[in-house]
Amino acid sequence: MVKLEEALKKHQLSMPNPPAKGGIYEPVKEFGGNFCYLSGCTPSFNGEVKLTGKLGKEVTIEQGQEAARVCVLNLMANLQAFCGSLDKVKRIVKMIAFVAGTDTFYDHPKVANGGSELLVDIFGEEAGRCARSAIGVNALPGNVPVEVELLVELKP
């Protein structure tokens, strides 16, 4: 059962509008009948970039976790626009979090936990706890600290 409103309240967040595309791609691409690949989203909220900088320098782990949550909210906005309702989600299969940090920042998984926690809060343990990669990168578009992608399975 989707618990979006509870998750938003718990994290003092609100649902954004689907973010504008930043290039030539689809925000959500369905394949294999019941799967959707969600293109990466950054921590902008209704068009406003919420945080810039690198982990280990200008951005704390806690700020990075918040940025990951905002990325996931943007992904949910895109998915809801595509499906009509998040109730159509069977489970989140995989999350990939790209974390921009300094050469000596090694806590990428802690940053990704912000997005993972929100997915569990929204979809529950079974449907929301997914496979995951947390990848350190030198830079991300617009100097944001985090970008997140998802692979989602829909109900038949």
C-alpha cells in the first residue's frame, strides 16, 4: 500500500510537479510489459535547485540525504504522471544514486540511504526496499550533489 502522504509528513516534504526534461530523453520508459526505467532526477523542487556543491566539502551527509529524498520525490512525480497513480507500483527493483564528492569522500552509501529510506516509507519494506548502487562521481549537472535513477515493476 502506498503511504505517500505519511512519508511526506514524516520528512516534512511536499510533492513537487514533475521536473522539466533537461535534454532529449523520456523521464519514464516502460519495457517488458510491467517494468519502467526512470531517468535520473536531481534535487530541484518545482524548477528550483535546492542544493549545490560536493559531499565532503560544501555539503554534509545529512544535506546529501535530504537531496537524495528530493531526487526520489521528483522520480515519484514523473512516475505518477506516467502511470496516473503510484498505486500501480508493485515494487521498486533498483535504485542507482550518483553522489558528487571530493576525492576523499567515501560515504556515498550513507547519502543514498536518504532516498532508500523514503522509498521504504512510501511503499513499505517489501515493495520499497530495493537493490541499490551508490556511485561516487566527480561532478553532476548544475553542480548538484546527488542524482538518482530507479527501475520499477508495475502491477499487471
